[in-house]
Amino acid sequence: MNAPRTILALMLVLALSIPAAAQAIAVLIDALDLDEMASLELPGLGKWLEEGAVGLMNCRTAGRSNPTNGALSLGTGARARTGTLGGWSFNEGERTEGAVVGELARQLMGLVPPPGSIIHLALSQTITANQGLGYEVEVGLLGAALRERGIRTWTIGNGDTPGSYLRPGVLVAMDGSGLVLGGDVGRALLIRDDPAWPYGWRTDYEALAGKLREGLAEADFIVVYLGDLARLESYRDLFLPERLAAFRRLALIHIDAFLSELWEMALDRDALVTILAPSPPAESAGRNHLLTPIVVHSPKHRGLLSSPTTRREGLVTNMDFAPTVLDWFGLPVPSFIPGGPMISTPHREPLEVLRQMWTRIRATYDQRLTILKNYVIIQIPIYLVVVLLLWMKRIPSSSVLVFKTLLLSLMAVPLVLLLLAVQEELTITAAVLVLGSLGLGALAARMSRGKGFVFLSLLTAGAIAWDLLTGSTRLGNSLLGYDPIVGARFYGIGNEYMGVFISSVLVGITGLFDLFPSLGKARNMIGFAVGAGAIFLLASPRLGANVGGTMAAVVSLGWLWWQLRGKPLTWRGGLLILVSLILILLVAFWIDSREKGSPSHLGRTAWLISSQGPGALLQIARRKIMFNLRLMRYTYWTRALVTSVGVLVFLSINPPARVQRIDGRHPYLALGVRAAIIAGAAALVCNDSGVVAAATALIPVVPTLLYLAILDH
């Protein structure tokens, strides 16, 4: 009797679960360049910029940076890749290689595509390409989630060239079967006989606009692919530079006119409109400049974009696109997706801020390898020469002064890099770094016996701690910091500075105990307070957010604190340190879980374990081991680590008299050095880039030992 009312109530609830008339439109423009976009007069794009939010999107994928890999990463919410047939998507009634696509789908995939649908024929190859990446990639995730809730998907447009197919929009909107329910990616949307255009093929924007109007009347989520810039990029090697630039300007004028028309179509709609470049121009990709422009327009997006993934104004990732669309339609975001819904912060001149930010990020990325590689190379001969000097009966005073300054200058480099504003010219950046480091080294060398390394260690640790407490602005822009282009980390403290920070705390505080014996009764309390503060900075999801660093800090600082109590570490002490570590990580996770929609690396790891079980820990461990093994082969930090470890081993196995006397003259520092070595070993095991963390953890250690040894002359 109440069945009709029950059915009516259920229908009402279902209807209210999706915002009335909500639509989402994604316009994909591969090879779009921010500087070019900002320098040209583009009134159509200007409307979207004025009323929307703009940002730089990290477009790194699991493979090469190209249109199909970029599009698939958008649709999966993870860094993904396609096979060689990534562009093989077709209208159901289209013919390819003489065969009807619908029949091919039935034969190859056991699937009968609905009339008017679009099918990605290389689905099997695409799924296979994403196996063994060390993390989950669900091909068709976005389209499947939308289709399950009755949200109709469309995709239109292509980047075909004579003899090849490029239909990346399908990879964004398709479901797990490789299907998009409607649209048109065929060549009817192209002009193929334009004598003024390379090979005559370009987008027919009039036909595309007509198809878009049809889609707006029938679909809820529409992906539009504008392929002219991608076509030009495919011919890049054939163009003279000035001719390519001219055709790119012409293509942008056509694109801008289409965006102006889209503005008129979407003006009165409750729509989320995203205009983005899934991949950069080939020249930028060759330089690894993998940040592309993105514009988001909706009632809640204005100014500068950001996301929970980056926590940085003006910066988002391609992994944030799928969560943003799902959130717009009121759908849950799967916990295994690394990204989160994009948000925005109002700003008066967002595009200009973005251009300045992009200039700084590029300069930092381009200079990082040269600066840090040479820093590592310089360490090696200085360490080796000082080790040889230690075997001399008497070291000349002039040599002592020179090498004291050089060793302390090497210790000062991380601090100078933290304070240094990267210049556009590499030579200027290098000159400031050298002068600043030598200046600090010379200042520390003039201090009385033993104070120089304590001064530098405490100053470095204090500067890093202060930056963590004030937003990590310098850590995020330093040549020794994390890189938004590489995209392994966007906030908190990276593994480079994590290693420096822990060892600087250990060396600085124990060196202080040797310099001021009057602290005797307060040593345990000071050691505990400093250690707790350092661990808090590293563990806090809103500050350091470094799980591996937290583990290394708890182990090394726990060991040191136990030694300061004057007792040998027993199994009970080791168990106490382990329990403390578990409790600290649990508290950090609890705090992280309270940050709505903004989990850190720890929160995502915990979610992964809760959804996949303890086996996820094995996957994480395997990934860390494989990454470290690969990193050891290629990173210059391996040389630094091998050299530092070699020096320590040599001085331990057959120490000269000068080194043997360090324990007696600096007993607490000797404990701090051992604790720093433990921190480096723990960082090596507990981090993806453990080689880097271990190498930087030894930066305050080796110069300190060699410095104290050559003082004894």
C-alpha cells in the first residue's frame, strides 16, 4: 500500500544526490605554454582567467610526457601510461584498417558498444602498461564512477594527423570497459584540405562547437580535445623555429575564438569548466619542465588554484583533476587516489604571480643538478686531503687554517642554500653560494676551539625549524629542497633537508654539552626537550610531514637520550624506543585524519593499509627498496654517501692518534656523531630516496670529525 510513496521517496533522494543541472566540461589543449599564453592577446581565454582560478599543473606521468599518458593520468587520478596504441579510440560506427569498430570491439574485447558510443580499442594494452608500477592505477576510474551514478559522459575532438590517430579525450572519460557513451572523435570534426595549414589537417571549430552544443543538451560530463597544437608539435622537427612560432600563434587565435564561444554556451549553466594542458610542448618536455597551465571556472573557484596534494598556492597536479570532478558531482573520492579536489585563493593578479613562480621554479630546477653535483664533487678531494694530513706528525698552521675554513664552509652550504634566493643566471647563484659559504666558514673558523661546528650546526637546525614553523617557504624553493617539477613532494621537509636537520640537531646539541660542562645536571632534560621538539617538527602532518624522517629521528635521538643517561642500551631500551615510535606515528595519523580532505603521506599510507590490508606494507617496502637501488645507480648523492662512509670506516678501522683523542676530549660529541650515523642508516632504510637522506645526514658529521682532528696539531 505504501510502495508508491517509498518508490517516490527513493527517487527524490536519488535526484537530490546530484546537484540540479550540474555539468562539468574539460577542455584539453596539449602543448599549451604559460608564457606564450600570457604574452598574447587572447580575449576569449581572458574571460575564463578573469572569472576563474589559474594554476600550474604538475603533468608528470608514469611514462613519457605525451598527450595519451597525460590524458590517462587525468582519468585515473594517478600517474599512468598507455602503450603504443594509446590514441586508438573510435566512434562505434567508424571504420579503421578496413574494419568496422563495433565489430572489432566485439571480436577483440567481447563487447558490443551501444549505438553512438566511443570505444578505446587498446584497453587491454593500456591496462597491461600500468601493471607493476608499485601503486594502484584503475584504468577508467573517473568514467566508471560517473556512469555508476547515471552521469552521462561525452568526448569530442581529436588530434589526428595523416596516418595516425590521437583521441586522448576518450582516456579521460571512458569507464572500465573502455566506453564513453556519446560524442564524436572522428575525422568529420577536421578540415583536411586547408592549403595554408601543414598537411592540410586542422580542427573544424565550427563543427566542434555544433557538436558541443549537442553534448551540452545530452551529457553531464564532456571532454573536449583541441588538437591543433598537438598536431604542430608532431611536426616540430620539420619546422623552422620562426614558422612553428607563427603557426602556434595562429592555432592559439583559433583556440581562443572557440573558448570565447564556449563562454557564451556555459555562461548560464551551473558548470565546472576546466581548461588545461595534459602535456607540455615537446621542447619543455625535453627539458623536463613538466608544469602546464590550468584554468578552473566554477562558482567556488577564483584566483590561484591549490590542492591538498600540494598545499601550495598556484600549484596542483594532474592527480587532482579526477577528485575535483567527482567532488563537483557529489561523489566520494577513492582513498587510494593520491590527489584531492582543487580549491582556490582569491588574488588580484593571479596570472602575473604564476609567471613569476614559474620563472623561479624553472631556474631552480635547471640549476639544481649543476650546483649540487659540483658540491658533491668538491667534498671528495677536501675530505681525502684532510685524511692524508691527519697522518702527518705536525700539520702546518697555514694548512690548518685553510682546511678548517673549507670544512666549515662545506657544513655551511645547506644553510646558505636555505637562505639563498635562486637567481635567473646560474653564475650569479653559484657566486653567491660560494661567497656565502666561505664567509660563514671563515667566521666559524675564527671562533675558539670547538665552537665553529657547534655554531653552524645549531644555526642550520634553527633555520630549518623556523622555516617549518612559518610555512616552509624556503624549504620549498631551495636548491636542496623538494622539487615541484619532480613532484615527489610539495610540502613539509624533503629528505635532503631532513637528513641535514637531524644530524645538525645531534651534532649541535652534543657539541654544546662539551663546550659547557656546567649543563651537566640539565643534559638529560635538554636532550629530551630538543629531541621531542625535533621529532614533533618532522612528524606533524602540517609541518614536516616526513614519516621516514620521523622514524630516523626517533631511533637516533632515542639512542642518544639513553646514552646521556649513562646507561648502555638494553633490549628494554630498544623496545621502549620502538613503542615510542609506534605511538608517535599513531598520534600523527590521528592528527592527520582530523585534517578534512587534506591527508599527508602518512594518512594516505594508513588508508592504503586499511583498504588493502597488511600486504600493502610489503608493497611499500618493495617500492622503497627498488627505488633506492635504482637511485644508487644514477644519483650524484651516491658518490657523497660512499665517500663519507669510506672516510668514517677508514678512521674507525685504523684511526690516527688525532682521531683517537676526540672521544676523550669531546665525549658527548662522540655520542652525537654516532647517533647521526644511526640516523643516516635509519633514513637509508625508511625512505624512498634514502640514499639522499643518508648522504645529507653525514654532511654535518664528516667535516666535524675532520675539523676536530686537524685542530690537534
